[in-house]
Amino acid sequence: MTKQEAKEILDQSEEAGLVHMSRNTTEDVDFLCNCDRWHCDVVTQVLKQAKPGLIFNSGFHPSFNPELCTVCETCIERCPPEALTFRDNDAPVVNPDLCFGCAVCATGCPESAIEMESKPDFPTPPKNTGELVAALRSVSQNG
């Protein structure tokens, strides 16, 4: 597969409302999945949790431009954890307990009214799989 073919598949996946996922490390990224909320075991299990945004998070959150938002509700329809609501016909409001920063809302917005922003003070992902496993062990032992 060429880089162009891979990019086309990623673009098609975004258009379809799929969640891009990979190993949460800064190096050793050896796979990329494009998952939906109905058929992916990882996503469906996370969405069963009371606060999926706290346990499954990209480190990003959506930022809405109310001047560009037309309240078409595309973002609400596409949001896998159903973390968005409208109030007073303005830009959507995000429930941070539900939103895991997948960007499906942003990639589907027909008005480009949504941008993904880095969460302040969000920890840098572990460097490699070994560091990831150690971090997960630490959390499970201390939490």
C-alpha cells in the first residue's frame, strides 16, 4: 500500500465517522484501527463505563466556534459517546466525563466549526510498550 492509498483510507474512515485508534505510545506505534461504536470491542466496552472520557482519552477536546456553527446537529449524531448537547441554539456543550477526544465530531462538521485542542497538563503518553505496561501496572496498584 502506498502512503497515498493509506491517506485515502484514513479520509474515507473519517468521512464514515470512524474513530482512529492506535497504541498510546509516542514510539512503537505498530497499528492503526478505524473503529465504530457498535462493532469494536474496545470502544463498546469503554462506552459501557459511566465516565468513558476519564478512562479512554486522547488528550484532546473539541472547541466550538459559535459563529460558524449552524446547529445542524451533525456532531451530535456522530459523537460515539454521545457527549454533546445543544443549549439555546448555540454551539454544543461537551460533557468531559463522556468525551474521549476522538475528533469524530470535528471531522464530520460541514461548517468546520470544531477544532480539536490539546488538554492542558495532559500527561505525555509513555515512550514505548514497556513504559505503557509499567504505567498501567502502577495505576492498577495505586488506584
